[in-house]
Amino acid sequence: MKNLDISEIIVNGAAYEGKRVNVAGWVRTARDSKTMAFLAINDGTALRHLQLVIDKSKFSDEVLAPVMKNGVSVSADGVVVKALKEGEYEINVGQISLLGDCPSDYPLQKKYHSMEFLRTIPQLRVRTNTFNAMLRVRSKLSFAIHRFFQERGFCYIHTPIITGSDCEGAGEIFRVTSNCYADARTAKDEAEYLANDFFKRKAGLTVSGQLEGEVAAMAMGKIYTFGPTFRAENSNTPRHAAEFWQVEPEVAFAKLDDIIAIATDMIKYIIKAVLDECGEELAFFEKAFEAGLRDKLRHVVESDFVVLDYGEAIRILEKSGEKFQYPVSWGLDLQSEHERYITEKVFNKPVFVTNYPKKIKSFYMKQNDDGLTVAATDLLVPGVGEIIGCSEREADFDKLKEAMVERGMNLADYEGYMDLRKYGSVPHSGFGLGLERMLMYVTGIGNIRDVQLYSRTAGDLM
């Protein structure tokens, strides 16, 4: 008999009542009494476990002893019946067999484990309720992102992971090379080293698909990328990872106000999708991680987002009377404590901060007429801070070149990008949303290491 997904019994138990089914899964807990035994099993298709009820008089010790252990995998055949808890169903087992044994040193013996401990066993932490729920929400969230853009006529573009340019211009990229350590020692100079390398020039893992996304947008009009990006930033904060996923739309003929509207619609759309499709998982996260989580998310969906000029944000912070760890003055970047003060204590809703000083933003952002600021915005949300980086792109060839020269960038690495400003340049805008940060926001999980299957941070490559 074919295995039935446990989720089918969880969701549609009434349709299977009285029917004989076969299920398989891993034993999460095993309870034993004088005449009965109870196994809670999970096959990964649902957050809730399914209870197997075993009449011990019908089974020998040789059959029961191997399956009565946490971590083992089993196959069971039996009849679906109503459980004592209203609306739930369980299986009266007729046959059960061991699929895979599990020794006594199985690390997940206790009901609760710290997140720090679970990071040491990424190969097993996925079996916990927390990671079962997180990965399920991550899947729904990712699909909702695709759905949002597909419903609005955006073309999904796959941009390169290996690139010869640094989108952010900060140099914090992972180098890609076919040369070995010995080649670096024996080459007389960098030119000889690169001449022997695979691409014959410096290459690295992409920090963003934006530059190539702009290329596609100049032909396709509305595009989005969604894939892994990499930053060799030696930061150990709960919000930074060396490898993470980003969604990055680029829209031709769109100015800053246009892309702010798209970003607002997308955030509300994907949060509503999680609210509608992940009710059980959100209830779990609300109980285990963040009280009031669902109310917070509903508030975002129902709120008008604030649009706040950077200069006004600085004035609010300067007049706040708060003793911030980092100083506040015009020209400095906002820190997480500043972002959270604005979103949580001043407005209690998401805030777009616009028109940042050009010296603290990237070279590709459109320069405003004041000569001091750029048409850029960050979306700040309560509890996390920055969640989206957004800007109108500089469409003027001379201004773009000037910004790149000021930063000491190698123009030869960006010839194709600059060509977009030579051949039919148009106003265009885009943004980047980090999937993991969004996932942290909708689950209440406080560390980016815990919203990835395998975390990739400085010194962590398990």
C-alpha cells in the first residue's frame, strides 16, 4: 500500500475515518504504558505530529522494542480513528515495522533545545518543530514572491553567480579562482597570476544581481531576479550572513515614487500570503518566539507606510532625548538602533526613509538636484530595521562616470553597464529584499543563522 502523507490525515482526517492507511515517518516521541504504546511520528508534510496507537497485546517485544525510540523511522499500517482531542485523528496500528534504527546518542532526545545548540547539528535540527515550521514558511514566502511578480507581468531573470564586477563597490566579495596557493607564490605579479587564471581577470561571487538585472530591464521593461548572493563581510551580527537570498526587481521608466509603490504592494502581498497560508506555523512562532506576531503582521498589511525624508529623520533622532550608542548627525548612516526608534517609538509602522546623502550610498543611485543626496530609500520595519534597499538608478552617463571615478572604481569592469546610459537610456528603478530578513520578520526568529538550512557566516561552514 502506498504511503499516505501525514498532512492528509491532519487536514482531511474525517475523509479517512474508518479507512485503512499506511504512513511512514520519524518517531518524535514514544510513550509506553502497561497495555498500550503511543508514538508521535512526523514525515515532514505537516507541522503537527500524527499519533500511532498500539495495542501491545497484538505485538511481540521483538517488533515493539526497536520502534519505541526517538529518532527511528517507521512504517505503520492501521485504521484512522477520532482522537480524544476534538477535530483530530490518529491511527490504530495493525502492523508496524522499523525502517531505520537510531542509536541512544541521538541528540534530539529532549523536547526543547537552545538555538545555539541546534546550530551545531544542522543536519538534524531540521527535524525539530522550529525548523519544520521555518522551512515551510520559507517555502510559502518564496512562492508568494514569485506569484506577486508573475501576476504583474514581470519576467523572471537568472543573473550570473560568478561576476567580474562588484555591485556595491565596497570590495567585500568572495574571489573565484582556478589557481592554487602555489600559483600565487610563484607569479611575479598580479598580471601573470591572472593570465594563468580561468577567466584571465578578477572574478567573484555576486553580491547582487542588480547590474545584470538592469541590463535585462532595458530590454524587457519589468524584470525580477531571485537567487543567492554573497558578501565577504566579517560581521557577526544576528542580521548578517555571507550567503543569503535576494529578490531584486528592476523596472524601466519607473522613478523613485513608482518603485516605492511596488515595494509597498509586494510587502503587503507576501505578508498577507503568509497570514493566509501559514496559520498553524505562525501560531507556533507566536507562542515560541514573538508574542503578538500575527497582530504585528496584520498591522503592516493594513497600514499606510510612512515616507520620511532622511533630513527629517535625523532631526527626529536629534530631538528624541534618547542616548544612542552611535552618534546622530546629518551625513551619517542610520544604525539599527536609529531605525528601530523611528519605526517602533515614533510611527509604529513601516517607514521609507528617502534622499540619503550620496556619500554613504552606492555609485549607481540617481543624484538629486541638490548635489548632496540621492534618490534612494530604505524600508525600515519595527523589530528588524532595514529590510529593503531601494533607489532610482542614475540614467545620466556623465554623472554615473563621475560617481565611479570619485570612488576609484575601475571603469573597464563596468563598460557594459555604462553602455546602458549611452544607448537609449531611460529612468529606471529597483530594490533588493533579503529573503532571510523578511523571514525573520514574519516568524519572529531573531537570528539569520536560524532561518537558513545551513548558515553561512564568518567561521561557520558546517
